[in-house]
Amino acid sequence: MKVLYIGGTGEISYECVRRGVEMGHETSVFNRGRNRHAAALPPEVRQIRGDLSDDAAYRALADERFDVVCQFLAFRTETVARDIDVFSGTCGQYVFISSASAYQKPPADYIVTENTPLANPYWPYSRAKIEMERLLLDAHAAGTLPVTVVRPSHTHRTRFPGGIAGGDDWAWRMLNGRPIVIHGDGTALWTLTHSADFAVPFCKLLGRAETLGECYHITRHLRGFTWNDIYAAMGEALGAEPDIVHVPCDTLVRYNADWAGPLLGDKCWPVIFDNSKVMSVAGEFACRSLEEAMRAAAEDYAAHRRDAYDPDAKRELHALIDRIASEQRALGR
């Protein structure tokens, strides 16, 4: 089976490429080759260097008639509209990586299935994914392009979980005794999935006729962690004690309106995912512990990012977090 990854070295796609090679897939990746993980791909992987903006190079991919094309780099409707044009009639399956943040917010039920409606009034990123799904599934229904949609939730490999700041921002703050802000009271259940665990069922969806025209999320099955536990595990992996300040989500959005998407459109709600649909095709799969995943991220951080982190480049962000923490702690005194 000839499989092309648009991407292939990202936080999710890298492990999918590795797993596919283990399964015997003839695997190619199309990307700019700038990610440090490109050099660590299995030697069997064919690396095609190119940019999405190079239309001629991109369209040339269709000439190879891949059995499966996995699109990990589509964030605008224009990208998938071109893919419909490029890959229609030239591939056996087009797998679109959407997002579980597309599911209804606020959620009507904290257990999410593929029957949960798609609606996110808070985050343009999620609404774009919804629109891209619609375009692709319309193309599938018209017999133009055989489409499978996959919706990851918060999936990670080398990165720490973020929120109103990036994971490396929180790591620097923990290691330097600065407070970190957790939205809400930190007890909402959140689903984290390691990309190596995601890759197991993902690769089993490829080349399967019964998956065409279907949508699947792939996450940890019916299990979540509180944000307090997530950041405690992160601190333990780093060897630091997090100095936690809890702040309501709507208060945080008043400090910075840009946080409405990642908070109100995603992380402030408790969500647990029922993976019965994907398991009915790909079988059951195990997920590593939170502690193991955080230790792996801490090792990568220490080896590749800790010394390169520049807090001056994030001066405004850190000043705002310090201000929020100080003002929240002053309430009622």
C-alpha cells in the first residue's frame, strides 16, 4: 500500500509514519524538511521536499497515484478545495485530519461520540475544520474523492500541554518558581493522548473500504485527567513543584480576548471520548500513563528546548500571567 503523508514530521503525524512503516506501508512524506524530526524518520521513508505554496510541485504528487493520502497540514478551506481538485481520481483514500474541538461547545453531554453535533461559536480554527469536513464529505458523496475524516483531540508527543500559554512557557515558569495559571478550578476532566497510541488505530483505518465516507475520533477511551493532575505530573517530570493559581475561564478571556478560542472553544469544558466506533474497525488499543507521557516530554524538553528557551521573547505573556496571578490572589484580602 502506497501511503503519502502531507506533513509527516509533526507532533501527531511522525508516529503515524513510523507505525505505518512497521506495518509494511510504502510510505512517502511531503514537507519542507525543516523539522528536526525529519532526520529521525525511518530510512524506508521517502522524503519529498516541497512547500504547500508551490502549486506545481504539489500537483505533481497526484501523478504518483497513491493508495492513501493523509492530509495533516490543512487549516484553511482553500487547502482542501485544492486537494479535491488534485487528488480526485488519483488516490484510493483521502484521510483528512480534523479536530475534536469541532464538536459542540458548550457540550450537551460530557461523553462525546461521533454523533455529537459539530458547532463551535468560540474558535475560528474549529469552524474552519468543520467547513473543511463539509467540503470533503460533499465531494465524497458526489463520488469525486473517497474521504475518511479523523478527529484527534489533545494529542502530544514531545510537547507539554498548553492552554493560555504554550507548554514550554509553563515549563520555564515551573522551573523558575513563577506561578502558572490553570483555568477554572482545575477539576474539569480532560483527555490527553500520546501520538504513538493514536497511531495504532489510525494506521489500521488506512486502505479499508468500510472507512470511506466515515468520521472517527481517536483519543484515550472513556478516560480523562483533571488539569490539576496534568500539571502535577508535568511538574514531577520536570523536578519542579508547580505554583498553581486557579482563575475562571470567563475572567481569563476578559484579560485577553484571544483566549476565548482555546478556552471557551476547547479546554475549559470537561470532555471524555467514547472510541467505540474506531475500535469497531481498528480493534482496541492501549494508552500509556499520564506520568510516562510527561516523562517523555520532559526528556525531549531537556535535550532540545530548555536551553534554547528565550523568556524575553515572551516578555509580555509572562508579565500578563504574573499580573493575573497576583490580582487573583489579592481577591478577598
